[in-house]
Amino acid sequence: MTDHDKDLKTNQVNSAPEEIEAGLEQGESEEAKAGEIDPKTGKKKKEKKKKTVGQEILSWVGTLLLAVIIAMTIRALLFEPIKVDGESMINTLQNGEIVLVTKPDVLMNKLKRGDVVICRFPGRNNVRTFRLGAPLDVSIVGHELFVKRLVALPGDSVAILSGQLYVNDALVEEDYVDFPSRADYPRRTLGENEYMVMGDNRASSHDSRSRDVGPITKDMIVGHAAYVLFPLNRMRPIR
């Protein structure tokens, strides 16, 4: 073997590690481009396990349940829209208008005379029972809601004489009443947990003046009707 041949062999041996190293670097580069190498740690990323169909379904069910819980919490503690049904509050509110009902005033006991409220009446509930087989039955109670004006608070005396409202023997100016009461309501003093509600359409309103309703309790007051939301051309605060 000549000296020239030895030099060629030596060069081939010395260049082999560089080629292997270059190949490794190229492979690592391709893996990094593919997102398999974490650029921060330099280690190969762990593959994410794919969810099964059952896990996907459970995930969606959990999301829906969370959304329902959040919606119910907002309705119970903050606000909800309610549609006016009937003409007992004209001309303050019209049939079919949608009002924003807020809850904090009721929860914090900050209601005052003159507020327009959403309330329930005694005995005006709809009960639906689902029979799931003995011994399990589930009953759902639906409350019929009414929009009225809160005219008197616990301890107040209230009366209507000649179509005019008197609270604690003082005349109440009600410029929102366009249709006054046709009948008198004798003076009555409310108890510790009694609230008097009446419609602004006093000539045609089923409210606390009726024998089958009477004064209502605080737990029957659902919320404070604060704004008219719809129709859009009649948006306004409720006074």
C-alpha cells in the first residue's frame, strides 16, 4: 500500500463521525420541526393520549351541566328577563313587553314603597309530578308570576278612599295611575311579614285587595322590575 492510499483511508475514517453527527443533527432538526422536541428542555415531547368516545361524551355533559348551573345562579342571584302578560300595569307597562328583573334588592332587603316587583300569589302554583316507579315520585312546582307595584311595607297602614291611595294615613301622589280604583279599600295595618302590592291599572287588577290574594310575604317577592328591554324602541327605566 502506497503512502497516497494510506492518506485516503485515513481521511475516510476521520470523516465518518462527522457524517454520522451531521445525520443526527439533521434528524433532530426534523423532529424539532415536527414538534416532537421541546425547544425549552431539548427532550422529546410526550404524546397526548386521545380521548375515547365515552370520555368525549362525559366532557360535553360536564360542560353543559356547568353552563346550566351558572345560568341558574345568575337567574337566582342577579337578574333575568320576564315577559309582561296582561294589562294590570298599564300605562306603566304594556302587555308583551320584556322587562329586566334584578334580584339583589330583594336578597338584601332593600325594597321600598313604589318599586315595581315580580311576585307570586298564594295558591297560584302549577305542580307536575313525574312517577318514576314506586317508591320514587318527583314533583316540580311552577309558580305563576305577576308584575305589581309595592305600595306598603310591614307595619304600614294602607287604604283606598275615593280612588286615592293612603299609606300611614297620608295621601300618596301616584301620577302613574291613569285608571283609579272604582271601590274603596278599608284601612288595614300590615303585619310583621306582610307586603301590599297593587297594579297601576287599579280599575282592573287582581292584587292584594282581592280576598283570595291579600298581603303577600317576602318570600313571594321574586325580584325588582328595573328596565324595559323589548321592544327596542321602548327601552326605558321603570318608575
